Amino acid sequence: MKLPSVLLIGIFAVLGSTVHAATPDQWRSRSVYQLLTDRFARTDTSTTSRCNTEEGLYCGGTWRGVINKLDYIQNMGFTAIYISPITFNIEGDTGYGYGYHGFWQQNIYELNSNFGSAQDLRDLAQALHDRGMYLMVDIVVNHFAWPGAFNTITYSKFTPFNQASDYHSYCLISDYDNQSQVENCWLGDDKVLLPDLNTQDPRIASTLNDWVRSIVSNYSIDGLRIDTVKHIDKLFFPDFVSSSGVFATGEVLDGDPGYLCDYQNYLPSVFNYPAYYQAIAAFTNSSGSIANLANSIDAIKNTCKDTTLLGSFTENHDMPRFASKTQDISQAKSIIAYTILADGIPFIYAGQEQHYAGGKDPYNREATWLSGYKTDGELYKLVQALNQVRNRAIYVADSYLAYKNYPIWNDANTIAMRKGFDGNQIVAVLSNRGAGSGSVGISVPNHGFAAGTQLLDVLGCAMVTVDGNGYIQTTIVDGVPKVFYPLLQTKGSGICGM
């Protein structure tokens, strides 16, 4: 495999040749492509195989299929992938479909054979490591799954937790403001019930610690995404993450920074849902509140232990696609630029680069192969350019990663953000005005560049010089974002042919 020269500096020069070291510091530099294994690529490399999201069927994606399409991912500048859970799931149709997504596990010691063999999974990890990339795997430790009502559960079907006493007493969550209910009652319903593991039991916790240590070792996993973190006692996580020996981030589905940020005292990272909600609201239409987004960036930075380790995202398998809310391509560009250039580890969900428009689950779980894996689309090229400049800034000085992004200017429709310092900063100017909105001049202050500094807009490949009053004078045309980086730092990078 030979990568385009414009991307080599953005990948291998940043990462070096040594991989499978998975500390928080090493993950901080990663840019991650999230995929549902069943929906990304088939072993037979088909781009026409049917996949109707509404039916909830297995569509045939495999780990071997992912290996075959790593060029597609890496050529966007991604340095890690995150795959869906790998364990054995409920078999058959549940009324909500099959367990193609991986979150309805019944046996943690057996792989989901729909995705391939143990050797296929090992080969995927090896293929990634050969490219200088990392493997993150989604795991479920909050619950097992049963296709029916409580009075039909056969606990002997579960492995290894095959006794009723391994689970919290049955109750469904009725009040999500009651933390005791959230942690100890059950998710699901009479179609798919999710028996809640008693992770407070030292025996259960010890078994899970041994299991995670084993799968990380057996499959050369570099990082974990932990599902339904808010439904688990926080005290479970320190020993569990330590046992894994790798970086872990978790899903805490809550928009309150005070609630979410506390979890970072128990595991290294969580996904930045407070920023997600504000970014979606800000960029969906020209009436969205840019001021609320700017305020939320500061609030999260002042509340969380380390925002540079949070998961930055604006699409995933649980939430409606951004393009289901607005088809405006300029707004899509701005929110993707926000995702990749804000604080934290950026995650782009498979299909986001193809402007997929599925709504709420299951419609947001489209097969990526149906796009034909096009690499000439506007958003594919945008992601490529954004990852390239981010990787370049990291290569120039990894202190870029520790510098906390902050809003340096905003009006009703536009926000300018800065990350980095000492001549190695990236300044993003993002708008919600949308296509067809015309031109508007912007004077950007507080960017940290000296007057006379030459900058390159890495998205438009146009140069601008900081004026004598210290402003970046730019024009936003039809809502298309601008991303400025010092021209001097681009020399030899391949960015815009430099």
C-alpha cells in the first residue's frame, strides 16, 4: 500500500512506527473513525448488497471487510478506528431486529461469529498496527440481554453470569433524575430486556476485570469505549480500566457538564455530550445559538478534569445524523470542522463523510458500502484536510494537544476558535449561515499571531496576512468555514501542495 505523499506527514510522522501503546497521552493525538462492523464493509467487497436499516437484520459487514477498506479510512487521515462490540449476542429476531450492533450480549467469552473469526479480529488489529493505527473496541459491562419479558428469563443462557443473584433486583428505570435507579434498575422492555449486572459485587467486578485483561491481550486492543457508563457505579471503573491496561472512554449520555465531568474522576475520558447538544443546536440552522455554543465550550473546559481527552463527536450510532436535520452542505462542513478541531479526541462516524442522513436509531445505521466509498465528495475531502492540518500541528509541537481550545470571537452566526500557541495554533472560523447566504466580512482578533504573519486557509488553499491592527481579515462565503494555519509551518507538509 502506498499513501499519497500529502498524508504521510499527517499520519506516520506524527505517530512514529511504534504502536499498541495505549496510554491517555498517546490517545490524545489520535483521530478516530467509528464504524458498526456489520454496516461498514463486507468480505466480498460488495457495494450493492442490500441493507434496509428498518428491518434490523445482519447486513454482512465483517472484520475482514474492514481490513479490505483501511485505505479508505487512513487516506482521510484517521489514526485509529473504533468498532462495535465483539461478543456473542442474542440470536434471532427480537421484534427490534437482530443483535447486529453488538449491544445485546449473552456470552462475553465467545465472539460474534457474524463478524468473522478470532483470527480475523487479530488480523484486523495487526493490519492497523502495521499502518501505525490503533484499534478501539466497544464493550458492554452494564448488562446482558434477553429477548422477552422478565418472567421468561433463563439465566443459564448467559455466560459467565448465569444466576439471578448476579444481577440487580428487577426494576425498570422510571426516573432518570434518580441516580440510584439509573445505576441499579434495568434498561429495556418486554421485547429486549437488559438485566443489570451487579458490578458492586466484588466477585462480578473481579470476573469482568479478568475478562477485559484477557480480550485486550488476545486481540491486541489499544483502547476501549465503554457503553452505558452512567448506569454503572462509578467506583467500578478505576480497577476495571487499570485491569485493561489501555485507554478507555465512556458513554455518559447527559448534557449537563457538572454531571458528566465528574465521571472523568473515575475513568480517563467520556464523550462530550454537553458540547454535542450545543453544536447540533448551533449549526443546524442560521437561527441556532452560536453564543450558547461558545459559552458551553468555556463551561466544559472549566468543569471537566481534562477536556483534551474528551471524545469530540457530532454523530454516532445512537443519535440522529446531522444531515437528517439539515441537508445544507456548508453547515455540515462547519460542524465537522468543529468536531475535529475542538478540544479532545475527534470521532467521525462512518457515513458522516458521505453526508448520510439517517434519523434516529435504526435509520442512522446505514451500510457505508452503499456510498461506493466515494473519495471525491466535498465532505470526504474536508475530513482529509482537517485531519491533515491537525496532524501537522501535532507533529510540529505536541504541546498543541494540551492547549485548551477556546472561542476568541463570535457574533450571532459565526464563531472563531483557537487551539495551540507560539505560532503553532489553528484558528477555525465556523458559520451556521448556510449555502446561498452570500458573503460577510469578518475581523478575527485574539488569535495569537503577530501582525504580518502569513496564514493559509487550509480548506480553500488561499493565503491571508494578519493586518497591522492584529486582525485576520476574511470573508465567509455561503457559510463555508475557514481554517487558518501559519504558512511557514506548512512547508514540506503537503498541505495545499506546500
